[in-house]
Amino acid sequence: MAALGRFLERLFAASLWLAALHLVAIAVLVGAQVLGRVIDKTLLLIGIEPINFVILSLAEICGYLLAGASFLALAGTFKAGSHIRVTMLLQSLKGGIRHATELAALTVAFAFACFMSFYTLRLVLKSWQHGDVSVGVYAIPLWLPQASMAAGSVILALAIAHEFAFTLKHGQTSFSGRESEVSMASE
């Protein structure tokens, strides 16, 4: 069981790194577009023909990357205790009632994550089977951005199941002590 836990923790960390890479890709693409415009304006000011550097479908590509980053970050942020939870209510509960409430909430969250995983995986499969592509300048196969959404959903379901097992065994979530740190940092 310990080996499975280590594997899952590495999976959650890898998912966060992948989300970060999506954000870096957005920054690089937008930065390149801005730099291209600055170069064009500078060239115009000194009387030289601009190069007209444009990344076609930039907004569309960045939208796909942002959706992927958001979904891929779900599991890691959940395991870090960074998701919005009703901590005031939970902190007022003690002992067995809090434990039962945590388990009930994790059960509902797991059901939702499984539902989301099933339908995003189904969407990816249907888009791949039908050859669906985006309507932008570049015909991007839609299963590509949808796959990162599906992966993030599945990894979130695994994270919730892992947290359920931890809570069942230890009587509290793995991030119980960190919830107040997150809320204090945002104030």
C-alpha cells in the first residue's frame, strides 16, 4: 500500500508540473506575440517595413492550454488542501461527527469526479472517432485539448479516493493542518 501511495503522490506532482508547463507555454506564446508587435512598431518608427509576426489562433490555443492547466492542477491542489472548503463548519465539528462529515464530503466529491471523468473520457473518444477539429485558422484535433481535461479529471478522482482511504485510516484528511495556512495566506 505504501508503494501505491508513493506512486500516486508522484502522479499528483507530475500532473502539477504538466499544468505548470501549460502555463509556461501560454506565457511563451503570448510573450512572442507581444515581442513581435513591439518589433513591428519599432521597425515602423525607424522607417523599415514591419515583419508582421502573428501567431494565428493564439487565443484559441491559449484557451486550450488554460483549460488543460486548470484540470491538470486539480489533483495536486486538492491534495495540498488548497481547494475551497467549508472550513468554518468543519472546524466547529469534533470527533466522529467531523470524521463522518469528511468521509461523506469525500464520497460526494469522488462521485462527482468519476462522473466528470467518465464524460470527459467519452468526449475525447467521440471527438477522436469523428475527427472533430477546431474552427479556428488551424484545424486542431479537439481530442488533444480534451485529453488533458480527461486526464486531470481521472487524476482528481484518484486523489479523492486516496484521500478517502487516508481519512478512513487516520481519522482526518492529510491536509487538515494546512487548511488554516491557506486561509491565513490569502488574508
